[in-house]
Amino acid sequence: MLAATLRAEAALARHRHISLALSGGKDSTAAAYLLRRHWHRIRFYHLSTGDLLPEVQDVVRELAGILPNLTIVHSDVAGWISAHGLPSDLVPHSAHAVGQLMSEGPRVVSRYDCCFAGIMNPLYQRIRRDGHTLLIRGTKRADMNRLPMRSGQMLDGIELLLPLEDWSDADVMDYLREVGAPVSTAYQHFTNLPECATCSAWWNEGRAAYLRERHPALFERYRERMAMVLDAVGPVSAAMAAELKELGR
């Protein structure tokens, strides 16, 4: 923790216009509290997709009453999906432009295309437009197989700082309890909270059981969206299963 604080302090000393991406999840909240001596210098940005878990909304509202400089950025995820298709972890040939010309099936898109359009890019462009030269995120090496960017790297004149880069999930939760920071009750079920409660991708998050138990209305919306994705990927998955059976797999 001391090493992370020292690296962060050195980065902050190089910049006057500093931003922190605050999702309302445990990691970005921990990053914010780690730098609480500098809150007066940091502009916090929260991206609202209009589809947050209620428990995450509660944390964001609590943080809004604590942090001095919180800006809410809104994106039109529903409008983008209407124009481009629902996100899916499997994207069949029918979703390709040629498949769509031949009406082979419903349109779906990669989960990363939707996340970039609805979350990552709107937030980044707002931070860039506001003239910030340092962007702080709560991303950790433990979150993925390989970090796409590391602390100190530059993009469009903006330096990236990941103060929790070497932390584990347990480190984060221990730290949040130590400093008394707001923590979503949804972490009793999730390791990482979904960005969108009813997203039709990110199937490994385990949202179905949670939404069924806690949020029936969101569960029904999620089920409808997943049924639409199944219409797109089901026939292709069935064809693959049949082929694998012939191959003895």
C-alpha cells in the first residue's frame, strides 16, 4: 500500500489537471480513498449507462455526498444497442454485414464493441475534452490475463495511473473496510460488479441468479435480452454441437 501511495504521489506531482474514473465499484472507490489527501485537486467522473444495479446507484449517491468534485457523464447505451444490436459473448456469421444482407439472423455485436461505445469512449472523450492530463483508474493486474495499458503510459497526451495495479481483490476489500469507505452490498455475490445490470453479454458474471432473487423486474428484462441473443447464436451453436458429435467430441 505504501509503494502504491508513493507512486501515485509522484504521478500527481507532475500534473495540474487530474481525473479519476469512478464506477461505484470497489476498485475505483479504493483508488479514490487512497488519494483522499488530494481530493481537492481531482475531478471524479462517473459514467452512467442508465442500467446500473440499484446497489451501485446507492454507492454512487453516497460518494456524491462525500467527494468534492464529482461529474456524472451520461451515455445512450439503449440507443446504441437499438442501432447496432445487443452485445453477446458469441458473435455468429449472421451478425456480419454480409449475413445481415442475407437476413441470416438477428444482429448482435461483440461485448467489447458495446462497452467501448457506451462506457469507455464517452468517459474518455469527456475527460480529454475537459483538458485533463492524468487519468486515474482502479484497474488491477488481477482483473485480467494481461493489462492493455500500464501506469505511466501516455495516450493523446494523457498519462494513465493505476495505483492498485498490484493489489488483489482481498487487498481492496480489506482496505475499504479499514478506511470505512462505501461498499456495495452486491459484493456478497459478485467479485466484480457488472457495468450494466441487464447486459446480454458477460455471461460469466452470474447475474441471472442475483437478479432473480433481488430485482425481479431487471431479471425479466435480462431474460428477454438473453432470449434475443439465443435466437442469434442458438442455431450456430447447435450446428457446431452436431459437428462436434460427428467428430467424437
